[in-house]
Amino acid sequence: MAKRTFKIWRGDAADGNFQSYTTEVSEGMVVLDVLHQLQAEQTPDLAIRWNCKAGKCGSCSMEINGRPRLACMTRMNSFEPGTTVTVQPLKTFPVIKDLVCDVSWNYEQNKRIPPFKPKPRGKDGRLRMYQEDVDRVQEFRKCIECFLCQDVCHVLRDRNAKERFIGPRFMIRVAGLEMNPLDDEDRVPELKHEYGSGMCNITRCCTEVCPEHIGITDNGIIPLKERVVDRYYDPLAMIGRKLMGIKVRTEPRG
């Protein structure tokens, strides 16, 4: 066992500051273990959101030494001995208390996205899709909604653009629907006009922090941006659709 020092942000939406705590750390502990130990021994009123402690619920999202992480998946042996570990709430969302944030804005974005609309069945009464399409959609469904990608996204974090950009997590939600060959809904006009696809400049910071290793940028956001470009800015595609008499929606609903 070794003693380690933690700097933990304490406070609420009105005010707060970092407070230091020193505790014994055993081999194999993760940051969440240490926070629970501090709750039990030194600061029982420390507010933490957590559930599964297995990296699957996304509840224990916080910033550890300045990087958005899951506390239950951040091992103490990943820090140099003697290093002070700084823990603070996600900066992109309002603080409720200590390490707990109000992430309800994210659920409001989810409501804006039209749900899955199945295509008509074939003449044999069945729906079919290739395995590669299944695999692609399945990747996006691995999201545990930890909102680390939302936290690290500089468009949401630094540009105060929550009214114009739904963020990488919900771009991935749209991708999982738009790239499903059995889906018959068209969300491209919303991507351009309402969801803010053009605001993402593909820095890949969201992909880097994803605990499920989803290719958020390359596999999701970039293909969606390409669909917007094809519909609104590609002159050859526009001429081809006109010659073939194909009509596509260019304005969002309502």
C-alpha cells in the first residue's frame, strides 16, 4: 500500500473549489475505488454518480488529470508514483454537486432525432441486410452514453454551440439509423440545418476518449458529412438526380 494525494473539486453550480485528500491506495485499485474509500473514511458527503463499476453504464464520467475518463476504468497504477491525481466534474455540463453534472441536455437532443422507420418488407415478407451492414450499425450501438465525447468536443465545450450542434454522441445515433439499410427515414436535411454537422471539423478528440473504441469520427461523422455534401454541394450528383427525375428533400420538417 502507498499513500496518494487526490485533489477533488467540491461545490455546486454557485461556487466550489479543489480540496486535497490523502489516503492509502492498494494494488489493483481504480479511481472510483479510491473515491469510495474517501467517502467511507473522510468525506461521506462527496457526491459521485456511478452504477455498474464495469465500464458499461457510463455513469462515473469525470475529468481525471484533465482528461475525460470513466473513474471505474482508470487504474491507479497508470499514474506515476507520487503524482497528485486531480478529479473534477465534466466541464461541458452544469454541476449539480461535486463530481455530479446535469447531463439532461443530451437526452433532449435524442428526442430531436426521428426514430427508426422500417422499410416495406419484400415480396416474400422478409427484411434482409448484409452482414457488413449489421456490423457497421452494431458498432454505433455499443455507445454507453458516458458523454465523454460530448465533454471533450470543443464545439460544445468552447464555442457555446449547444443550440446548433447535437454533438458526437448523437451524430453517432443518427449514423446508426441513416446507415441501416432497413431504415426508410431521411435525416440529411436535419443534419445540415438542425444538427450542425458542418460545425464538426473532425479533430477526432471524441474518438480518442471513447471507452468503447467506436470510430466516431471516421466511421460515423465523416460519412454523414459526405451525405450532406452529396445532396447540397455536389454539382454532378445534383445534375444526375435532375436527369433521372429523382426528388430529394432539402428542407427540414416543419
